[in-house]
Amino acid sequence: MNSNPSDLTASDAFGRVRIVLVRPSHPGNIGAAARAMKTMGFGRLVLVAPKVFPAPEAEAMASGAVDVLAAVQVVDSLPAALEGVTLALALTSRRRDLATAPCWAREGAVELAQQAVAAAEVALVFGNETTGLSNEEFAYCNRWAMIPANPAYSSLNLAAAVQVLCYELRLAIATSAGAVAPAPSFTPARMLATHEEIEGLLAQIEGMAIKSGFLDPERPGRLMLRLRRLFARAGLEREEVNILRGLLTSCRQPTGKRYRESA
């Protein structure tokens, strides 16, 4: 029996989604998150500086999802976890200073699904159970979302939050892949720049700003955070990053060409 092309597209898209847990403190929550992921068809779990892992508690809470734990990738920093990612959606329960425009979990899942179906790597990023994501970690993500929980008691267990987002993303991928009728609001996915391409541009800007005297490296203030916010809000495409980097390079190394406005 031949497979439905839309089913194959959706299947491929699931493999392009990574669930990132930043500094998780309880191994039981890691196992529960793995179980939540597997029930929705996701298997790529990345841990950033976990307090304890591996651990028997993680395996016990994972139940039938020990294969997800066996394939876990452990890294030291969020930038390392986001290598190759074009769109990272951070989850939070509170508004953030210098953050990009917020969205609800369902909206964010649609954006991730569009990119994943278009063959891009995407990530769902969850912070520590107690402190959440730091402002610096938050700045590495393109978008941030909230779960529309009871405003009088909006606290969710880490695994519960993972379950909600994986459910929304599963539905969004099925819709975006054509397994169900597509939503009229869907637009063609753009070829967004990856996390490291954006970071390369930011590093180039920072270097030039220091060299020109615009930025004091001893007192940098919040310039780079604000630029990250600007680029996240813009959703830079790969070609746009290349244009900006080429422009910056030409300013540092003039080509000798001169142009003037037409009369």
C-alpha cells in the first residue's frame, strides 16, 4: 500500500522538531517530559546543563518512552542546543523586558509547524522548573509564547507544559502538511536564517561597533540584547543576513567603487 504524501511530509516534520529543556533540576520531570513528547509523536529531546541526568527517576517517569531518553542530547548552553535552528519558540508564564511580540501557544505552534514542514529545524524551549529562562537565554529565541491558563493560577508542571505544546504542534503539523484541511491563514514559509547565522551577524556588528568606538566593551549596556530583539521581531531570512553581512564587510574593506544619485 502506498503512503499518502502528506503523511510522509508530516512524519519528516516531526523529526525536525527538538524539545529543549534548559537547566532542568528534577530528573523525574525529564522522564515525564519524554513521555509527553512520545505520546504526541516527537522524539528529539535536548537537555541544557541538567542538574542530574541520567537518573533512575527519569527512566521511571518516562514509562514507555525510555527510547526518547536513550537518544537525549546533553549540551552546556542554549546556543549549542539551537545550532541549525531557524525558529525557536520559548515558553514563559510572564511578560519579559526587551522581549519580542508575544503569541499564544497555538499561534506559536502554527509558526513552528510551517517551518518544520518546509524542511527547517525548529525548537520548543522550556526553562528551569523554578526560575524559568534567564533574560539572556530568552534573547536567543525568536518568539515567545504563553499557554492561556487560568490567570488566577497559571503555574504548570514542566511535563504538563511540554504536553500542551506538543499537542498543539502535532495538530499544526498535520494541518500544515495537508493531512487535514489547511487553515486559511497559512502563508508560504520563508527560508529563515538559522540561529548561528543570526549570531554570526550579531558578532560582526558587535566587533565593528567596538572598533568604531560606538560600543564600549567595558560598558556595553543592553545594545546586543536590543539588537537580538530587533532581529527576532524581523524574522530575518538567510539571504537578508547575507546582504547585511556583505554590507558590513564592504564598509570595513571599501571596494573602491563610488556611486552617486542620478540627476
